[in-house]
Amino acid sequence: MAKAWVQWSRWFLAAAMVVAGLLFAFVAVLDPFGMRVHAGQAPRPIMDINQRFMYPQLVRSGRFDAAVIGTSTMRLLDPEVLSRGLGARFVNLAMNAATPWEQVQMAQLFRQHVRAPKRLIWGIDTTWCEADAVDEAKRLTPRPVPAWLSREVGWSDWPKLLNLTNLEIAGRLMAYRLGWSPERIRGDGYEVFTPPEASYDIARARGHIYAGHGGTIADLAPLSPPAAIASAESATWRFPALSWLEESIATLPKSTQVMLVLPPAHLMAYPREGSAGWQRYARCKADIAALARRHGAVVVDYAHASPITSQDANYWDPLHFRLAVAARFGEELARIGKGDAPLADGAAIVQR
């Protein structure tokens, strides 16, 4: 009986090793995250919705010489529109809820693999102005990107691929290769991730926009008079993540044209104008503008009351605008990037 048990155990272990080897080979051959992709090689079709895992291969492919970086507020910028308007090959590397630290890692990866980037459009959300933005706890989201995906990948990294998530993505990629499934995100990083426009409901949207106000429309008019701020309090205002931003921009060649964009969120996403929070945010924006001047970058500020940010019908929630706004956003940034004036409605304030 003992001999039979030992023999069964050996066969079981051998079978398990064979199955594990076959599964590993399946993932390695398909290479769903493009770990083998290098300059001159096509990236794999993007079959995972987590941009953190899929975008490094786009950078390593060498196909692009210009990039969009930021959070979901920048994801609806269509690289094709920017490429046509600005004479560059754009990739959109913006990631949902990307922290400043994650954005810096993506910018560094882009810089490492693109010798002379033509353009960089970087979306600067209010998270960059948080006093604790550089704290260790704020560096990653609950969906962190493995550090080894954002650097040159070695053979020692391959065993990390054998898990259920990677098997799932490899299976999706196989389905794509067989013509059974479309790619999840376009090959330049662009995806319309908002709901279908035909499903838009202003009442439901207002419920999301004003969720922080109990779902009822809030008074967004500027405070009059503005809140009084003691000089001792304002002297303590610090924006430590901006040092990361400046260090990243400083590594770029002088020929790279950098645009720092404060994207157009709904006014509910910002402190109320005139409040202490708004005054602190205004100081942060001034520091961003000063940083840009030191490095010859352009600032495009949509983060203020305008025909875009004050209209509920432009938004799904406080952060995410609709496709008509996205189209205007991309086209206007292309105009500004060429040196033309923004549209005359004042939605974009340009500082060169």
C-alpha cells in the first residue's frame, strides 16, 4: 500500500509539473504583456483593461515619439488627433487613478526608450497639489504595476508570469489571434472608457456630479468675500510632488516640447472659488506655472470656471467629460501646441 501511494505521488507531481510547464509555455509564447518587445518590434494587442500592465510594451516598441501622461481625465485624448495636428507619433499612456509617483515612473520609462521625444503632454490633476502626495502610502493604488514591467525585463522575471490573471489575459490574446475577440484598447493606448453617449441621462449624471453634496445641486458661485487666510497658514503650504514633476521634465532634451495641462473637470471637483482650499490650489497652480517657465514648458489651464467646467451636461461625474468635450479638448491642445491661440470662450488659459 505504501509503495502504491509513493508511486501515485510521483506520478501526480510529474503530471503537475508537466501541466505547469505547458501553462507557462502558453503564457510565455503568447507574451500578453509584451515582455519581449523591444524597439522595432510591434507591441502585443492590448487585451487587459488595466493600463498599468499593458502600456510599458507600447513604450518599449519604439513606435512613438510623443506621449500623453496623466490619469483618466486625459485618457479621452485621441493620439490620432494629436499626431495629425502636431506632426508626431503620439501614444496615450494615461492610466485610471494614476498617482503622481506612477505617472513619474511612466514618464521615466518613456524617456529611457525614446532618445529624443518630440512632445510630452502631461495632465496635472489636483492630486499633484496634495501635501501628502509623496507619502509611501500614496505612491500606489490597489492595482499597482509590478516594478519589473517598467524596466528592462530579464529572464528572472519570467516565472512571475505564471498566475491566473496572466493565464486569463493570454487566453484573451489567443482569442484575438483566432479572430474571436477584438482588442480591448487601441494599439496607441486610446480607449473610449465612458458609457455610450446614447445612454446619457442628465439626472443620473447630476446624481454622480453632486454625490458629495447629497446629490443635490450645489452653489458653486465664488465666495464673496473670499475666505481670510492668515499669512502664517499660507506660509505652510507645500506641494512636494511638484519636485518629482520638475525632475522628470529636467531629464528631457531641450528639443522636447512639453505641455502641462490642468484638465477640465467639473467645478465640483475643485474647492469652491474663494475658499481656503481654492486659494491653496491657486498657489499650487502658480508654482506649476513657475516650474514650467524654468523649463520652457507651456501650461494650459482648464481648471477654473468656464463654459466647459460649469455645465452639468458636459459630464458623467465630477471628473469625466463627454466625447464632445474630449474632441474639443484634443483639437484645442493641438492648436495650442502649434502656437495658435486657444478658442475665444476662455475655457483654456495658456501660459508660455
